[in-house]
Amino acid sequence: MSLNAPARLPHPGKDVYRFALGSAALSDSRQPSCLEPEKGRRDRRNRRQWSQGRSGGPQEPEAAPEAPAGGHARGGGRGMAAVWQQVLAVDARYNAYRTPTFPQFRTQYIRRRSQLLRENAKAGHPPALRRQYLRLRGQLLGQRYGPLSEPGSARAYSNSIVRSSRTTLDRMEDFEDDPRALGARGHRRSVSRGSYQLQAQMNRAVYEDRPPGSVVPTSAAEASRAMAGDTSLSENYAFAGMYHVFDQHVDEAVPRVRFANDDRHRLACCSLDGSISLCQLVPAPPTVLRVLRGHTRGVSDFAWSLSNDILVSTSLDATMRIWASEDGRCIREIPDPDGAELLCCTFQPVNNNLTVVGNAKHNVHVMNISTGKKVKGGSSKLTGRVLALSFDAPGRLLWAGDDRGSVFSFLFDMATGKLTKAKRLVVHEGSPVTSISARSWVSREARDPSLLINACLNKLLLYRVVDNEGTLQLKRSFPIEQSSHPVRSIFCPLMSFRQGACVVTGSEDMCVHFFDVERAAKAAVNKLQGHSAPVLDVSFNCDESLLASSDASGMVIVWRREQK
């Protein structure tokens, strides 16, 4: 069956990744692209500049890198991992206060800390010593910068995954300074970061006071424009052409493509032929490193852990698989609790030991990938087949979309993995919700917690999150072509360092579209043409130098941005 043909209702048993309009029949879903484990690429020169105090301020007291931060070499691996992940979380929470005049060193510092903690985690230090180090580290940072009023929200319970520091706004948003939430000494007031309602109220107050089309006059916004070279969005997202084309999955749709976390040159995609490809773009020529095989039907979705060492995939064969990205072996196969086709998945962002999956029997399940079992209290039923899942950055809210046009919000219990249904929004009755992307800040100039949603309405929808139960309010929409295919969209990862704010989406017109969400008129920024079938998914690498897009014919195109 041609994937370019107009939408027809396929036979229920066929692995065809498309919808029938007005029905609940989606036979496949998209997957987050997989990436290989991060290798130790660190800029030591920048590290030396940091250590020599080029930040323009006094250096913070640093506990010796050799001090224990947990480990998994000699028993007690779960406890060791938890401690050293907590140490990294403490460092990350204070990261916004470091190097005020050289913000680029913050990411370099936190990455180096992550590397040191990974190395020390293998040393197998006594538990009491590890806990003592964590306590002393917190005290030293508190003495240097002052106590933070907010309890640590980055506590992790995973026994195999470290919460890596991101260069993107999605991860650094928790640690950046907000001038409207700072006290006289430069520390945060006792206002919860999770209070979406209060944050939205402050945003609206600022917007009402400014003239139309202007930006919030904050020092943070000025710094963003300086880092971006004060260029326009059109200049930032101008592309020089195709960097490479992967066609190993030709004739079968590629519903999901994504770059590795914090990586420029590692890419993965999944296909309805039942396989997942791991690709390397550098050194030239770009190559397919390995193909993960094992599913007996089409792969509908996949997600990468934060440290890129494992990935989870879901399939129409009613199983999820855990893969080791380093060698491509399948670590575990887990059947769906309902024996239904699995259509989507996502990692819990703080605890990567938990994965949420959605299936064709309208159920959402929280799965423990270490035990292969469903979490008690971690299941809930929707009104239709579950096609899209997305957490907010802290991992406290989960949104799920189905093929009946509804989006549900759930409160996620960080300690137990229990789901509590909170709110429901009917985007449009009978229009499948094919993609959900959450963002706490749209940009420096638009800090509303937001949700980007694709539904089969020929529109890309941007919603504002108005409270801490995930209630949604439509902010604006953008015209695209989508009436039958499971098209996906993303927020640009570095939009906080640009003028305005940009989102990217696929479309059934075989183009990739860029929109400025802050521009009142003529929101279209760019359009890339080159696909010969509907574009299903898009993904930026960590520095936005490359963009990957996949289509319904199995083609994956990597686009190169123009260098200024």
C-alpha cells in the first residue's frame, strides 16, 4: 500500500502507520530516536579556564573530585547510583549562580562534574562515606551561594542511569536565574518551580504591560541576544541543504527519528519494518553503525535514556524491548500487560528506571524496566488508543493523547510511580492526537509552560499550561497539512539563546516547517523541501547545527544549517 495515497482504512492486522479519519484505528505510533552512549568528549581547555577563575568571580569551594559519589562496582549498586546522582543534582541546582559573566562555562563545569562522578561511582566507597560526601557537598555549596528554599526535585532512583546535564533549555531551565523570582541577595524566594499557575500569572502580568510585538526587557533576554549574535530567527534557521540521506528503511515508514542527548553526530530512527537503526554522522561519510532487530512487527516508538546507554522500544507485536546502545544487544523483552499493540513510550525524566507506555487497548502503564513488571497504581485508561506521551521537565506531570482527540494530564508520584488522573481536554472530537511536546519555558521572552500538539486538524497547536494539574489553554495555532498521518513536532532546543522562539513540525505536504511562536503575523520562518512523502518526525541535534527529518516512505534526511 502506498503511503502517499489518500487515507483509507487499512485491514486491522496490517502494520500500516496511518489513521482512518473519524476512526480510532491507528496501527502504529512514533518513536523517539535513539542515540549511542556518550563518549568522553570534554573540552579541557575550557575546564582549565574555569579553574583559573576566568569567570570574573571567586571560585566556589570544591570537594575533592576523588571523594566518593556512589558506585556500582562492589554491591549496593542501587544505593551507590542514587547517591552520586543526588550529588550531581545538587551541583546542577546551583549551576545558575556560577560564572555570571561567562555562562558558557556552566555547561562545561556540570559536564565535567558528571564525568568525575561517573568515574568515582565505580570505586565502591563505603555507603557512610558516600552519604557524608553528599552532605558536605551540599553544605559547601550552601555556604558559598546561600541556601536554596526549594527542596531537591532532581532526586533519582535509577540504578543504571545518571541524570546527565543538558545544554538545552529543557534541562537547564530548572537552574537558570529568573529575575522575577529572586530575592535581594540573588537567591530564589520560596516559590515552587512546579507552580505553573503562579508562573503563568507572572507571565501574563508582564505581557500586559508591554507594547505588542515587544519582548520582556530582562537582562537574561539581552544575554540571549548577545550569545546569538543578535540575528533574526530566519537567519538562525537558514539551511544550506542536505547533509546526508539515509535510505536503509525505504518502502516502510520511519515514524520516529532523534539525535542522541547532548550529541551532535549520533542519530537513530525506527521503522515499520521492525528494526531500529543507529547512525553516526562523523567522521565522513555518515554510516549506519548497527541495526537493532528482534521485534516481529513494526516498531512504533522508542526512547533514549538520559545517558544514552540504553533505549526502550515499543512495537505492534505487543512487546517492549530494552536495548544496550553500545553493542546493540537486547537486554530484556517485556510483554504488554494487556497483550495489546504498544504505540508509544517515554522515559520518566528523573528516574529512567521507569518507562511509560501507551497501548491499543486505551491504557497507559508505568513499567519498571529493571524488573519487567508494571508498577502498582501506575495504570490508567483513556478514551481511545494512546498515541502520544510527554512529561514536563521535573517529571511531575504526564500528558497522554489518544486517537479520539483527547489529551489527559496525570500527576506522577515520584516515589512510587503511581498515576493520578487530573484533567482532560478534548482538542477536537475524533481527531487523533499524534504528538505532544512539553516545555517549561518557550523562550526567555515567553516563559509560559507550554505544550505543542499535533492533531489531524491541519493545524499545529500551542497550549499554555495554566496550573499544576496540567490544565491547558489554547495560545495559538499554525497552519500545516495534517489530516491522516501521525505527524510530530518539536521545540527548538536552543531557542532560549535566540531572538523569539521557534518550533519545527513535519507535514503531509512533504515539507518541514519552522514557526516563530512569538510573531503575531507571518509566523512562518522557513520551509525545507526534499521529501517525496509526508514528513512524520523531526529532530535537532544539541547545538542545532543539524536537523533530521523522516517520512512515510522510509527516507531520513539530515539537513545542515548555514554557518554564520
